[in-house]
Amino acid sequence: MVKIYALIGSSGTGKSHYSALLAYREGIDYIIDDGVFIGGNRILAGRSAKRETTRMAATKRAIFLDPEHATQVRKAINEVQPQSILILGISERMISKIVNRLELPPVHRFFRIKEISTPAAIAKAVEIRKKENRHVIPIPTFALERDFPGYVLDSINSFLRGGKNHPARIRQAEQSIVRPLYSTLGSYYISEHVLEQIAAYEAEKMTGIVRCNKVSVTISRKGMIINLDVALSYGPDHFFPRLLKNLQLEVKHKLECMTGLQIFQINVTARRVVLHPDKKAPSPF
């Protein structure tokens, strides 16, 4: 069975730059980074999040929310039958989402960027990301020119020393610096009111939900929490626990697909049951 390794670090801290070093040191031949499956010096499958035109689309691409994208990468993984894969992400939750979407086994070992880089190097990487919007892709420039026309800025060379199987070996690895289109478009935000409207709309589309009385959005340390108060319709085929569970899953899925945000929790409260609803009452949103 393939062993999964994960490298975790905040955006811009140098994960992609150090991934080749870590993979070489641990004897890992394949990397998943920002939506692409990389083997050797080329992209084997996927589409890089750095090619997207918005940060929202880039986030969705990086966690394989698009079914066709996930299927393509799963197929490539099954074809090459790797012994190990290194997955890059900003948190354990992100890694978990990627593992689930690609139907991979649980992570064998987590690495943190601070374990393989220095505080000074991390600070420098963050500064460069903020000032110059430079992003690293851990493959040579020649392998990117077709898929990244106009994106590639420069190439960098790293010397990889040692490794599990070849402790005395030194290998040169070329990496590429790109500037994604979305990095030039400025900042954006999604208001809580928009999230409330989306949640209410998706809830009221479900059979068995008469209306959504109230929606609230709160932010916790673990992520975004959506609270829904709904009215249910009575029916012989309506098993309320299953209906409410399906509502949680559907609203979470739709919000994450439409916004690229990661929803930590959906809380649903059924305030009343309507016996014979002729039609759904208008939503207050």
C-alpha cells in the first residue's frame, strides 16, 4: 500500500521549494502540490491551482473539489502504483480533504515546514511572497512552458545532498518560479450575508424543508460554523434525523464548492413541523 507523507506550512513559507529536498531525503518519488501530481521532472496529472484566475478557484483546485480533476489524478496514481507520495498543504484539515478526495490511505507521517527550514528562511519566503507574489513549482522550467505560457518568471537550482538510499549522493534539482494571474488581481472578501443567503437557498431547495427561518455565521479557531434554524414538513417518507443529516452535508458541500471556503461545522435546529404545507413560505433572505 502506498505510504502518504504530508508537509504542512502556511502559504508562502517555502513548502514547494523544500518539497524536493524532503522527498529526496525520505526517498519519496511523487509529490502532490497545488492540484498537480508530480513524478520526476514532469506533471503526470492534474491542473495547477496557480493557473486559476481567482484565489477562490485556486483553493478549490488545490483540494480537488472538481470531480473530473480528482478522477484524473486518482487514475494517474493507480497507473504508476507509487510506493510513497508527499502531499503539500497549509493544514492537517487541507491534507485530510485531499486524501479523501483522492481516496488515499491515511497519512503515515506529518512534517512541518519549520522542521526542514529555518525561521530566517521562512520569514524571507513570506516577505518575497507578499512583495513579489512569487510562487515555486517543484519541477524544471522546461516542463512548465507549455502549460504556463507567460507565467514563468525564472528558475532556481537546488542541490539535494544525501537521502535514505544514497547518503553520499549529491543531485541538482531545478525548480520554477511563477506568478499566478490571481496574484495580480488584489484582495477579495465574501460577506457573511452572502454566505447566509447561499445556505438558506440550498436548504429550502431540499424536499422536506418548508423554510429556513434563520441563518447565522460564526468564526471559531477551528474554522467557519454555520447555524441553521429550519421548519420541516410532515410526511410518511420524511425521517427527520436523516433529513437533517442530509441537509448538513448538502449545505456544507455547496458552500465549499461555491466559495472555496472550508466549513468546519454545520449546526441544524428544527424549530417546527408543518403538517400540510401547501407551498413553501417565502424565505426572509
